[in-house]
Amino acid sequence: MSGVPLSDMMSNYDELLERLKDIDLISQLGSLLGWDQEVLMPPRAATLRAEHLAWVSKEGHTRKTDPRMGELLDELEGLDSLDDIQTANVRLARESYDKATRLPTEFVSELAKHNSKSLISWTEARRNNDFSIFRDDLAKSIDLARKKADYLGYEDLRYDALLDIYESGLTVSRLDPLFEGLRNKVAPLIRSVAERGERPDISWVTENSWEQPGQERLSQNVSESIGFDFEAGRRDASTHPFCGGPNPDDVRWTTRYSETDPFGSLYGSMHETGHGTYEQGRPRDLDFQPAGKANGLGIHESQSRLWENQIGRSLEFCQWSLPLWKEQFPENMQGVEAEDLWRAVNLVEPSLIRVEADEATYNIHIMIRYEIEKLLISGDLEVDDLPDKWDDMYEEYLGIRPTDSSSGVLQDIHWSMGAIGYFPTYTLGNLYSAQLLSAAREDLPEHDAQIRGGDFSPLLDWMRKKVHKRGSILKPAELIEEATGSPPSPEAFVEYLDNKVRLLYSI
């Protein structure tokens, strides 16, 4: 392959980049349409929006599967004259091309149209606490997911093909022992807390009303302090918090508000700010190139979980943020000290809502969804039996049972978007974030003092250098090893959680 003239190679590579740019621009348009659908779109526009998104998906797929793409990749693969970035672009373009060519264009269009419709029915079902409104669309989503897995291909299980979409190389055989190990190590910790029977006094939270404008100002202040650039992004409200937008100059995230729970909006905002700073930190010299994209959802979730939990729920952060709380809610925060805030935001207690779960129980929520998805895709669980199965598993795993569908099976947006296989990336994110922070601490000896003083830039700069600017040049596991010096492992997370919970509850 090295005998290919350099001029021909560069011509082929330049053509590849031009084609990849067109594909990326179409994807960016789809991202904007999707954000608008969830945030601002009037209800009667739903049918037309489904047509918009179907057309965008079809156009993008047509370009991805153009035979010329295959010809270019055949010419470029294996050339020893390619540098690391060029090699990564060819590798990632090949992965995308191979997956896309396995999916018929009409199927891609049908999938996009259905996901748009399904999102609307889920939103209505959740609002009305009525699973039946979403039932038929969910059943079709499961059927389409099975078809998608069959098109993509797999060695052992259909579900493996869906996992691989969100984290390259992820399989049930890799996840099962990981979840089992976490359950074996974390479950005793949760039991120890329960057996101790001590619960921090959070009456100052539950007995007060927390007005939305104050929550908005607080989350805005914290997001800006962390380093999110609102000249290149915005914050809105939506049913389910998410981060989107087309490129680093236009990053959009949402949160939601409850006047009975001020922590949900703040920590949801910090979670999405983590996603947002990652997007804003991507290498700008690699715009429109696969190598410049964020590196898989596990890595993406490491950034959101880092700021939400490991920073946001630290004592040092609570010491810094306490004056901000008192500025927005002076009456509610009378007599509240930083340690009171710290204990309140780290309450270890089984709960129904995943996005509001504490760090100790969070991965149990993911395990439940993971086990259910495996059953749905294999056909061992029917959609009509799903609500009861969900409730039974919550009772079995966490000792609590949902009393309605909105706090049960309807609480997450993912299945309405066809994102089956996505949930395990949250657990990977937890593991990666702990490992990254442990490595960052070695390079930042003043870390605790910096967080206590509200100086988040050293940690953000470290993440910029080690994660954000590296794009997708490396595979996810390779990136973690490069950044931390060790392959991905649950050890740092387990140690972090164990130390924190034992300190909080004097176990």
C-alpha cells in the first residue's frame, strides 16, 4: 500500500474530508431540529418535525453509504504515510461506513420518523402518568431495535450490537461481570448505611419552598464558574435534562425545576455543564472530522458525572457554594452550614428516580435498566409486562416500589428516542470519572483548596488537555490509559465511594 503516490493519497484524503464534512453538517442540522423539538416546538408541529428528521436522517445515510466512500477508504487504509489524526479519521470513517451500509436507507428514515413520533407520545404519557399512551410506540421501538441489531450483525447476542453503537466493543460478556462486581462491593456499603439507621437532618430542604428563579440564577452562576461559555451556548428547561447542539460554538443544555427539590436542578445543571464543557473543548482544528468528535458516550458521561458528583458533592464544593445558596435563598438557608449542605446532597437512600439518585445507589438504577433491556431485546419480556417487571425489580434491588408510571417505567427519555443500549455508558462514565480525577489529583496537589476557593480552571484545563482536545484520535480505553497511566478499572470508583460514604456515616 505504501506504493500509492503521495499526491494521489492526499487527493483521496481531501475528498474523504469533504464528504465527511457534508455528512457532519447534515448531522448538525438534525441536532438543532431535535433540540427544538424538545424545548421550543409547538405541539401541532410534531408530524411535520417527524418528516424533517426523517429526511435529514435519510440524506445523511445516503451520503454515508455512497459507494465512493468505500472506494476512498479502500485506497487509504493501511497507508504508512498517514499521521495519527489521518489514521483515526480513516478508521472512524470505516466504522461508520460499515455500520451505515448494513442499514437500508428506508429503514433509517423509518427509524427517525418513528423516534420523533415516539418522543411525543412518551412526553404525553409521562405528563398524564399513563403508560398505555406510550405502549404501542415503545413496542415498535423494541421491534426496530431488534431489526437494527440484525442489520448490524453480532457474534453472540442481539443486544451486543446495540451496546456497540454507544461504546465501541461493549458487550454483555464484558458488562455482566462488571455489574456483578460493583453490586458485590457497593451493596454491602448501602446495607451498612441502612443498618446504622442514621439520617442527616434535611428538614431545612423538605420543609421549604424553593422558587424557580432562584434555582435558575444559582445553576447559571455555577455553570459559568465551572467554565461553560454562554457566548457559545445556552440553558433551557425541558422534561428530561440533556445536552445537545451542533458544534462547539453552539452547545445547548437543559435542566428541570421542582420547588420542593432544589438539588435536582443544580446537579442536573452541573451534569449537563460537564457534557457542555467537553463539547466546547473539542479540538477546533478538527471541525467536521470524526477524529475531532467526543470519544464515545462512556467518556462523555465521565465528564458529566465528574462535575455533578465528584466535584459537586464534595465538601470543598459545598464550602464554596454555600454563600451562593444563601444569596438566592436567604430565609431557607438560615443556620445551614457547609457540612449540613454536604450531608444533604450526599444522602444515601434508595429512591425511585435515577437522575436524582445518590452515588451509592445510582448504578443499581442502571443495572435494572440493563437487565430489562436484555430481556426486551431477547423477547423474554413482553412490553405489556414491562411496567410490573420494572416495579418488581425496584422492589427486589432497592427495596422500594413505584406507585405510578411517571416515577417508574416512564421516567427516562431514552427508549422514546430508540436509545436502547445507552444506559450502561452511565456506569462506565462513573468508573472513568473516578479514574480521571485520581490521576488529575496527582498533577494538581492544590486541588482541594482550588475547589474550596471556586477555582475550577486547573481541573478543567487538565480535562481539556487529557480528554477534550484528544477528540476520538484514540479508542476510549486507550484514551483512559493515556490520560491516567492505567487501563480502565472500577477500582478508583469503588475506593472513592467507600471512603466518602464511610466518612459521611462514620461506618
